[in-house]
Amino acid sequence: MINQKMDFETAFSEVQKEASKIITSGPSLINSYVSYLTDVTGKMMRAKAVLACAMDEDGLVDSDAVKFAAAVEVLHLATLVHDDIMDDADTRRGQETLQKKSGKRNAVICGDFLLASAIREIIDVAQKDNYKDFDFSKYVQDIALGELRQNINNRNYRLKTFRYLSIIDGKTAALFEASFHAGALVLNADKKTQKLYRRLGRYIGIIFQLTDDCIDYENTKDSALKPVQSDFENGVITLPLIHAFENDPTLIKKAEQGRLSKEEVFDAVEKHEGVAYTHSVAESYFVRAKAIIDELQMCNAKKLIISKLLDRAYIGLSK
């Protein structure tokens, strides 16, 4: 793709095409498993973040941002494939997961191939001198480390809030930071401004995860597009439940003895206002994120898109 400038909507359309191209770029054997994933797209928040941060004062986006955005989205897809294997999930975004459709072993291999494809796309564009500060491999390492820490803390009913926040800082927030960082580099922002964009991305990532944590305790399966009330059954301890445990330690012993039912978990979270507490934590990050948006110099169109991304991350808690 020859470097050119385009408006946000055109750039986003190009990202969708490029992401589909990356997903189906492998040999026919791989494509026979992963080609349907081109239809399993979500809101593509991370891709939109790259494009929004790359917007110049005229509201235009450089074509390099398209490649970064597509690569980030495919990397995200690869992590979801692996997540579904670990969670033994049958559905994702209303469709059958790859591990359910093709088996865990094939899904692992396909997830690895998608990860390699995303990295290859990044390498292709990141060779330019002005992108030398973009250490994509470090972000991938942060994501993997966050996932490992979550897995190690599976069924750790004594997990504390501060430790949990450090886990999601890598597991979810790192890829949001990578998206905002890539966009800032395409914009040719100075070091100080890059740092602000990176921090903004990390805050939005944390808010996004905290919103997701509440799905188990708020939504129906149809509205969530994924199984609800499944985190506890899978041993995943999220902030609403951590707050309930911290307020009633007797629940911890009961859980460790395997005597805490799903109904009791739901009741405890409701009694101790775990969702409301998670809301308050997310709100603290929301306030900080808004302050950064106000500090950054950007055109109105860009500010509107980034503000919408922040609101989208927060909306699940802000009824």
C-alpha cells in the first residue's frame, strides 16, 4: 500500500479488508479452519484506536495506521482463540468458537499462526525509522504474562484488588496501550505526547476489562453474546467477587472447601455491591482518561472518536 492520507471511515474500511487479508493469507489447510473468523468481528475498538490516534489536525489518517490497526486486530483475534481454549468456551460473539468447531489442538495451532501473521504485518510497517520505538514484541510479552498470572491465580480466592488490577494491566490493557502508541507514532507525536497516548490507552483497557467483569453479574446470555455467570465456574476471580470476598472472609474458606454455590456467589456480589464497587474503580480511571483527552491537542473530530471509545469501554457500567 502506497502511503496516502484518507478520512477515518475510509481508513476503517481498509482495516477490515486488510485484517481479512491477513487472516486468510496462510496456506489452504490453515484457511480451511480460520477463514470463517473474518465474520467473527466485534466492535474493533483497538483498530479504531490506532486510526483515531493517528488522525492529524485535518482529520486525515496515514495509510501506515491501517496496517498497524489490522495487525493489532488480528493479534487480538489470536488471543481470543487461545482464551476460548483455556475457558473451554463454546461460543464467542454469538458464533461457535474455533476450539469447539475444530478441536483444541487445531485451535492452538491456528491461534499461533494468526499471532505469527499479525507479527509479520507489524514487522512489514515497523521497519521505518519513525516507528523504531514501537516494541510490539514487548506488548505481546505483557499480554502473555498477564494471561499466565491470571491462570496462576485461578481459584485463588484470596486474590487482592491491587494484584488483580496488575493482572489486567497486562492481560487486557497492554494491547490497548499498543494501539494508542502505534497511532501516536504514525501521527509523529513527540515523546511526551506519546506517553500521554499510551497512558490513555492503558486506562481505557483497564476500564474495558472492568466492564467485562460485570457481565457475569448483570447480563443475560443473549445480551452478552457469551456464556454468563461462567467466570466463577471456570475459577476466574474478577473484581466484583474479590470485593465480596474482602468484605466477607468466611466466603473464602467456604469457596476453598468447594462448598460455595454459584447462587451464593451471585448473592454475595449483590449483597456487598461488588458491581457498584467495580463501577467506582472504573470511574476513577474514566476521570483520569478524560483528563488526558482534554490535555491532548487534537481536532474536534479526533476528540469525538476517542471520547466515544472511552465511553464505549465504560458504557457497560454506566447504565
